[in-house]
Amino acid sequence: MDKNHFLQSFAEQFDDTDPSTITLETHFKEMEEWSSMVALMIIAMVDEQYSKKITGADLREANTIEQLFERVSSK
């Protein structure tokens, strides 16, 4: 699993946010566009692209995209 590919896939889930402003250090839950719908899209993206299951708890416990990547990688 590649961090940069994960970051790109994560950024693609946002319609109105410039992908170049999203980094591994981004606190994704603080993003203006973050919502429960985006959270579901992230869960689906992880399942489809990485064949891994994450939960709402995984999203709640991660603060940055890199922390979420680490959680996904460890599954």
C-alpha cells in the first residue's frame, strides 16, 4: 500500500476542496467539506481499492490522513 496513492484516493472523495491542499498531515475531520457522507465514501473507497474494512471507530480514532493510512495498513 502506497501512502501517496492513498492520499490521492482520499482527496478524490472531496468535490469542492483543492486536492493540492490535502496532505498526509491534514486533520481531515477539520476540513470544511467533511461530513458523514464523506466518511461513508472514505469507508467505501478503502473497501473497493484496498479490500480492507474500516469502521466509524477507525475514522474517529485517526486525526490525520497519515494516521488513517496507518490504521488501514495494519488491517
